[in-house]
Amino acid sequence: MIEYRYSEEKTVALFFAELLQDTVAMAILERGYVNSSEEATHLSKFFWAMVDKSAQERELPCEAGSEYWLEKLYNSFGGYLFEKGYEQQWDDEIDNA
């Protein structure tokens, strides 16, 4: 399971998934885990799509700014993917960002 240090992280991630109309990311976030390397790649790409979208979106569904929550999500998503053996997918998307 993706472990979040703060419950607001999932709220923010779902907020961006809805804004981006990313149904695959929504399913992963609701389920709490990835099922394949393809989903690991999708979650990694979704993180960077959130970063791009955050530049346009000033209002979040919780306190603090997007930079704060994206830093938390970077750690949560990256840590989870590393733990599950999907570090290559995560690293590839960092390189592509």
C-alpha cells in the first residue's frame, strides 16, 4: 500500500487526478497500490503531470501550498515504488521530467 505520512497527501493527489481527468491514476490512488510496471510508470508520470498542473492551480482542498504537498507526495510515491521494486520506472520519469 502507498503509505502517506499525512492524509492530505491522498486528498491532494486525488484532486489533481480529477483535474487532469486521469482515471488510471484515480484507480491506483483509490486502490492504494500498483498492479504492474505499466501502472508504476503511469503513477510516476502522473506525479510530474501534477507538478506541471500545480503551476496553474492555486487553490488546493487543504491547507498549505502545492509545493509543500508535492514534496510529500514525491517522497510517498517514490518510497513506495522503490520498496515494491519499481525504482527504474520512477527514476526514468525523474530523468524525463
